[in-house]
Amino acid sequence: MTRAAVKPALHAAGPYVPGPSLDELMARHGLREVAKLNWNEGLWGPLPGVEAAVAAASGQFWAYPEHAYNELRDAIAADTGVRSEQVLPGHGIQALILTLVGAMVAVGDAVVVPEPTYGLYAQACAVAGAEVVTVRAPDLRIDLEAVAAAARRTEARIIWLCDPNNPTGARLDPAEWRAFLAAAPPGCLVVADEAYADYVAPEERLRREDDIDAGRPVVVLRTFSKIYGLAGLRLGYLLGDPSLLFYLQRVQEPFNVNRAALAAGLASLGRPADVAARRAAAVAARERFAAALLAGGARPLPSAGNFVLVDLGVDDAELTERLLARGVLIRPGGELGLPGFARITVAPEPVMDRAAAALLAVRGELA
Ligand SMILES: Cc1ncc(COP(=O)(O)O)c(C=O)c1O
């Protein structure tokens, strides 16, 4: 009965698989402490004062959140230089991806997704019954020309791009981005997921807010889960044209940003010096870790995010298992379509020094 009751698209679509949870793994291996380097959370935690701001908001937890989120939208607008009506908050980028799919993708529509990239775009579109057209990235760099060509050929509704890309850490080139926008078919929405853009210095970033202002069919996704260290509260936002946001709001779950997240988001915004300090610490730890891997004979890819993808040249599933026994949890490449690789989230330097030593030791055992 159940199989017949659910939408036919669900029969073929697989689940989104983030990998096993920490609790499960610690119980399985009898571990008391684990360096959790598998999900790219912001491992420096919330900015100072944010937890106190959440505690101060707790007196209002009995009430539904204010529905329009005006204060948060104004603060995001001030932080990013857009207009408030171009901002749509949501409980994480994940929720906003589902909102976009709910608003735009009908059964049989084509969407284009480069490979490898963040898994939720393809999974959410497959569940909606879309034809997911994947474009393999040569040298693990997104081929924007091939992506635009695939979108033209299939009359795609949406192109999903992640910049910097998860899991490779690669950034899109600004000139290629501009050529791509000109080559993408009219009527196709380009979604740029900038979950990791906070790890790139502001002066080096592509300002896609300008593309939105220029009337390009572009939306940007951002999150508080990474540099702001708030993954557990689920908060993100979308930037786009108000005429599109008008419809996205109809699809969004009402009251979907909770009061704790609103308080935390507000307390985190407008603090460029604190964010810059976080960025500097993460970049220094990332580069030190990558250098240690390279010196030990592994091949880390250059990364612009808070993680490093490394070509290990050994069985990544076995390496992950053995590393866990040493108290270090990473994401095996096989789960990301990249056997022989691993993706490791960046934590403060002492943790990364320990992780590098353990990883190289286990790699040595397996070579
Ligand atoms: C590219 C990308 N987008 C979105 C997310 C999830 O963001 P959020 O926590 O805001 O739902 C992740 C999480 O790892 C990610 O890697």
C-alpha cells in the first residue's frame, strides 16, 4: 500500500545521505572523544556573545516568531549591501533549496547539476520528479561552458552551482562566471550556493548581489552554519529578485525560522572584524593542514572553504574506519563519488595537527 501511495518520483529517488551520526559512531567504536571533521560545521562555534543573546530571547520562546522576520532581513541587508526586500530567511540553506524546488520544479522538468557537488540539489530535484542532468567536472573544476550547454540543450529550469564548491573547495573564475551568465538559457534560474563564501576575503569574492540588481536570473544562498558556527540552530537566507521572493514565500513553511535562530543571527551580523578573525584562523589552520598532508605524500586540493579534499591513493572507507578508531572522524570520498579521496573539515590548529599525523599514519599502513 505505501509504495502505491507515495509519489512515483520517490520510488527512484534515493535518500540524501549525510553519513552516520557522531552518536552512532561513538557508540559503535566505544569512543569518548572524537574530532568531528566530517560535516563541515563551523568548528570555532558561535561568535562571542551569541549564546547570551539566545538565552536573553528565551522569555519569548512561547510565542511564534514574527513572521516577516523584518529585523533579521534589515540586518542581513545592511551586512550584504542589498535591499531588505531582496532577502528571504529560511531554516538553513537546505530548507531554501527545498523551497526553490517546491516553487519551480515540476515532474519532467530538467535541472542541471555539476558533479561532484553538494548532494542535496540532485536529491531534492529527483524527489520532485525532475530529470537531473549531471555534468562531470574535468580536473574536479566545474566546467561552466558545459553546464550552460547542457542547460540550453535540455531547456533546464534551474542550474545549481556551489561556489566555493563542496567537496572540492574550488572557486569559480569571475570571467568564466560572466561568460556563463551570458550563455545560460533565458528563463533558467541560476542558483549560486555560497555556503562557504565567508571563508574568502570580501574583496576577492564575486558580488552576485550586483547580478541580481542587474536583473539577471540569479539567486544566492548563504548560511549561518559555517563561519558563524550556528549549524545546530538552522539559519540561512536567500538573496534574489523581490518578484521571485513573492512566490517563494508562498511555498515556504510558515514560521520556519525559530526565535532562537533569529536572536543568534541578529547577534552575529554587523561584526566584520570578528568574522575576519575567524576567517584568518580557519585559513591558517587549513593551509597548515594541507601543507602537512603534502609533506607526508598525500595530494590535497587547493581549497577556499573550511575543508580540504585530499587524494589519498588508498581505500578511503578503510582509512576512515581506522582513523575513527584513533578518534578522528572524516568524510570518505567514496560517499561523495570520489573513491580514494577524503574530505576533512578544518578545526583549530592543534586538532588539525593531530588529524594530519593520524591520517598520514593510517595512510602509511594502507599503502
Ligand atoms: C554547499 C552546501 N550548501 C548548504 C549546506 C547546508 O547549509 P545549511 O546548514 O544552511 O542548511 C551545506 C552543508 O554542508 C553545504 O555544504
